[in-house]
Amino acid sequence: LPNVFKAALPILNKINKVGYEAYFVGGCVRDLLLNRHIHDIDIATSAYPEEIKQIFEKTIDTGIKHGTVTVLYEGQSYEITTFRTESGYQDYRRPDKVTFVQNLSEDLKRRDFTINALAMDAEGKIIDHFYGLNDLVVHNIKAVGKAENRFHEDALRMMRAVRFMSQLGFELDLDTKKAIFDNHELLSKISIERIRDEFVKMGVGKSSKRAFEVFLDTELYNEVPYLEHKKEQLSVFSKLNFSPVTEETFWATIIILLKLPNNEIAKFMRAWKNSNAMEHCVYDIVTFFDLLSYRIPSNYELFSTNLDTIMQTLDLSNILGQPVNSQAIIDRYEALPLKNESELVIDGNYLLKKGIPAGPRIGELLIEIKKAILERKLENNISAIDVFLNNK
Ligand code: ATP
Ligand code: MG
């Protein structure tokens, strides 16, 4: 048993000791059986949140109404959720009502896919009511129960299906796929932020090319910003040379496949409710990629672009199968006489002291000086810069 589970075992034991059932559930059991990295451990229990709070010293009321308490134990945190069922779902998003129940099997029924509906007890016994173990073996993403109903309850599950395909490299069960195709329009009921989180996980998963194909086949793409009617352009994704591994290169890939002009990049990123920081990174990568695709960047352009943007842009050209001489660009960057602004021995104040009047000329001169240094026409020291200024 991996250490993360060993560390969590006392939690199950403590709950068991006071007479309640407790199990590891969902993603952590799936990932344990697949030998994948386990990032968080979820526990399901017959105990009520109030009872969990009595058993453990340090707890946080994460979602008491929905039965979830976070327990802090030996420096780790665990989400402990009371067995529950959900009902209502009139808005295709969230249940109108959650009801606490006394047995695990009711709780497993509400989960999205068979591989996510597995539980494991403190002895390591797996509880599998929906042939999830079999689906793990045959690499199948299959809805628990009738797929159509499950997507009516919560339309986000359709995006989760393609996201798990990508992350796990699994195929989609045919009934489940048909249900997504038949109900794709319901995705429009879901907030962009929640769709985006799944879309990005799909985009950077190891099997994103295949998952993206299914995202197109099922017509889900018609329900999200900027992708509507763009099947032809987007189908190139499945033929990429490499899969994107960062969120930034994923967005940049989509933007380039859509052939968005530069002045639409920000609009696109905002339509997907991305952060300003993400928007700017992606803008820089796409514009630097454009530059690289028609000429060699000057030293000043390399200096003005941060190293992370350069590296991600080089990755992007590999993804798109338009390789540039990456090593040559990295070597040139490494050899730049200036790597950032702070290495310049003078600044605007120095120019003021030299008698240059305040105003735009100061900024222009600084750029001239940096360019001259970067092109190795000027040395980055005070006396050389003074001579340069005197000759102006
Ligand atoms: P990961 O955390 O690796 O992205 P996960 O399977 O743990 O994957 P979470 O979103 O953390 O996914 O959800 C934990 C578990 O809760 C899932 O395994 C599943 O059993 C259940 N679950 C999560 N979201 C839904 C949903 N929209 N509908 C039904 N069950 C869900
Ligand atoms: Mg999880």
C-alpha cells in the first residue's frame, strides 16, 4: 500500500472504532489500482459530520450541508463525506437536495463513472457494485446506471468523461458516448469556469488527442466559447505531433488551430474566464510563436521575452510540428549580454543626472542603450555608456 494510504489508515480505524463504517472512495481508489499518483484521499462514512468533528481534533467545515468535513491529521488533510444520495437536479447542474443515507451502496450509486464508484475498506477489500474493476482492466469509461439520466442530473459529467479518457488513456463506453452525443446541448447549462477546468485537464492529459476527437464527435465542442462550428480546424488537434503538457501551450495550440488574429486572443481567453495572468502568458506565447514562424528574433526581442515564454513557445512549435532550431535559440538566449533589466548598470535617474530632460526621450534612450549592448556594440559599463551618450 502506498504511503499516502498508510498515513490515512488511522482515520478509517478511528471512525470504525466508534462504530461507524468508513471507506476510501472515488478517485483515490481508482488511482491506487492503476498505480497512478494519488493527489488526494477521499473518505466516505456512515457517521454524520457532527460525529466526525467529535472524533477528530482538527477539522474544517468544508461543506457541512453536503456532509463534508475536512480532517487535518498528521499534517495531511482528508475530505470525509457522509454517505449520501442526491435528488432533484432540475437545473441539470446541482441536486436540489442531498439526503444522508446509512449504506455505502446508495452512496456509490450517485457517482459518475464505474471506475469512480469503487471503495476500499481498512483491510484493503475493494467494494465494487458496478463492475468498475472490470472497466479499469478493459480501459472503459462508463456511466453508473443509465447514462442519459446521469447526464440529465449533471451535464458536467459529459466533460468529465472526455477528461478521464485523456488522463487515463481509456475509451468511452458506447452507450455512454451515445448519451453524450444525444445530450450535448445540456452542457450549455454549466458555468464556463467548471467546463474550462475539465477542458484544460482534457487538453493536458496524456491521451488528449484521442479525447479531443471524442469531444468533437459527440458535439460537445458546439457548446463552448469560440469552438462552435469549428470542427474542421479543431480536428487537426488529433494529428498534432505531440500533446500539450502545459495549460499555456494547450490554449496556445487551440488559438493557433482556430487562426485567431492577435486582437482576439484576449477576448478568447476572457470568454473562457481565464485569469489575467494566464491570458498574458498565452498571448506572449502565441505572438512569439508567430514571430518565430516568419523570422529569426533579434537579441532585443529575445531579451524582451521571458525565458519561460521562450521555452513554452519552443514546445509549442514541436507540438504543432513546425520545429525551429530550439537549441540555437536557447544558446543565443544564454549568451545574451543582458538577461534582464536589473543587469543594466544605469537607469533613467542616471540619464536625468546627465542632464537629459524628463520626458519620453529618457525611455527611448534606455531602449537604444539596451539594444546597443545586446547587439554587442556597446559594453554594459558606466564609462562606455558615457561615451555613447556624449556621441549622441
Ligand atoms: P481527480 O481528483 O484525480 O481529478 P477524482 O475522481 O478524484 O479525480 P473528483 O472531482 O475529485 O474526481 O471527485 C471525487 C469523486 O467524487 C469522483 O471519483 C466521483 O466518485 C465523485 N464525483 C465527482 N464529481 C462528480 C459528478 N459531477 N457526478 C458524480 N460523481 C462525481
Ligand atoms: Mg479527487
